[in-house]
Amino acid sequence: MNRLTRSAARTAKQQAKTDGYYPILPSQPSLFQHPPAFPRRPRGYRTLDALCRFCVAVLAANSLAFAFQSTKAAEGPLQILAAGVETSEDAPFVSSDFHFLPGDYVYFQFQIAGFAIKTAANGELRKISLTYEISPQDSRGVALTPPVTGLINEELSAEDKNWTPKRRASFLLPSFVAAGEFHVHLTIKDLIGDTSAERDLPFHIGGVVVAPSTVLGVQDFQFLRKEDDSEPLEVPAYRPGDKIYARFDMTGFHLGAGNEYHLSYGVTVNRPDGKPYLNQQSAAELSDRSFYPVPFVPGEVSVTTSRDTALGSYVLLLTVRDVAGSQIYQLKRAFTVE
């Protein structure tokens, strides 16, 4: 009852070829009793298989090309070349005895050598990647201004074999900075070669000499003949009707957030007989903030005499108040009217 005729078996075989699989036939001692281990692949498979193989080959080729990108090691260590401080752009480097003044512009330039180069497999694409930071600093390493930073990402050609990047920067010096030794601190990094280098280029600032102080005080008090005199009077002696000028520097005051200071000062002048000639309790009030923590703030006073001013020795009392730091400092200086 369960046996198939040879004609039925042939019919089942032809149907299996058409459908792409082999049906399981009832028990029959024939060649078609047991199907193959795997079903027959459908028509069109060969075309799909070839397309897949092509795509895999393309992806493999791209991956291989990327893998064969190379990094050419630098011929020497990362170096800072032709670096120096200038008075203007592309001017000669300043000499060791040159002094800038507060409020001047400082110019700086440098070049970089010894960096690594990333090259593609075909040798046509060559890249470098560098960063730099330039900061003018005092002798304690405190920055005078915000740093100048930069990124150098360049594609090089075959003609750029000996090319070295060159960069420039400029800085405006603070108005209130004491005379002394300073330097430009330069740091460079090679992002491809994973190396770095740094260098300090010295320069000098002239002007006011200030002794460091942690308490409120007055330094370099000077009597002057004229308001804009650069040299003080060796003997502070005036004639009746002269105007008396004095200049001084306040130091050791407290700095708040953002390096903010708040100062005030007053002036009292006593006659030769001890009686008040001038009493100005609030001669000036000064407050400001800056990037660089100022080591001093200048002050000035003036006293007007008349032709009938009594001759003799006068005493000037200067009272300085550090409002932020709750400090008071007083200084006495004598002058004569002759």
C-alpha cells in the first residue's frame, strides 16, 4: 500500500528539482529514498554569491589600504628653532640688555622641526599635526597675559621636504608690572609622533622697582618739581607760590576675585607751627581688576602754595587704606618753603 511505482518516483524527483528541495519519501528501496544532507540552493544564488564576494573584496582592499598608512618617524627630536623676542613683527631679536616698559607690545616668533609625518599607502598624502602654547611669564611663572594657542594641521607635498612651520604672536604688557626678569614660555606638541618640547625665551622689563610685600605699604615716595618729572628732588625745597608734587607706589594690598584691588588715600599737611595747612582725607580712590596680579598701584598728590605762604618746614602725612584687605598705612615726609 505504501510503495510507489517507478513512474511516481521519477515524478517526485523532477518536482524536487523544480522546488529546490528534496521531499522525504516513504520507505522505498530506490535511489531517492534518502535526501541529500543540505537542501539544493535556489536559482540565482550563484549571481548573489558573486556580488557578495565582490563587496567583501572591496571592503578588504579599503581596510588594507588604511592599515598600510604609515607614520614617518622624525629625523631628530622635536625642536624649537629660530625663536626670539622682538619689538615689532619680523624685527631683529632684542639684545640681552634691552628693556621693555609697562604697556609695551612684545612680539615673538618661532619655527618647529623634527616632527613626525603621517603618509598614506600611495605616498601622495602626507600630514603633520602640531599644537603650541605661548605665554609671557614673570620670574615666578605667573602669566602676564592670557596664552596664545594654536593648531598646525598641514598636508605636505613632495616639495615640502625641508619645510618647517613658522608662527608669530604678540602680547600687550600690563600697565602695572614691576621691573625685572621675564620670559616667554613656549610649549609644542607633536600629536602624530606623541612627543613634546618646551623652551623659555628671556626678556627684561624696566620701570618701577618694587620690593615684594605681604602687608600694605608705600614705596619710592618722591617729591617732584614738575608733575611729569622723571627724577625726584634731592632736596624737597620750594618757594612760596610753587606747586608741590609727590609720587609714590602702594604695595602689599589685598587682591580679591579676578585680581581686583580697592585702595584710597588722603593727605594732611601741617604748617611749621603744627597747625593744619591742608586736610584732604579722601584725595583719591582707586579700584580695578586685571589678568595679572598687580604688584603695585601708583599714586600722586599735589599741594598748592601761595605767595604769602609762611616759610619753614612742613610735614606731609599720607594715609593709605586697603579697603578690600582692611589695612591702613601712614607715611610722613617733610619739605620746606624757602
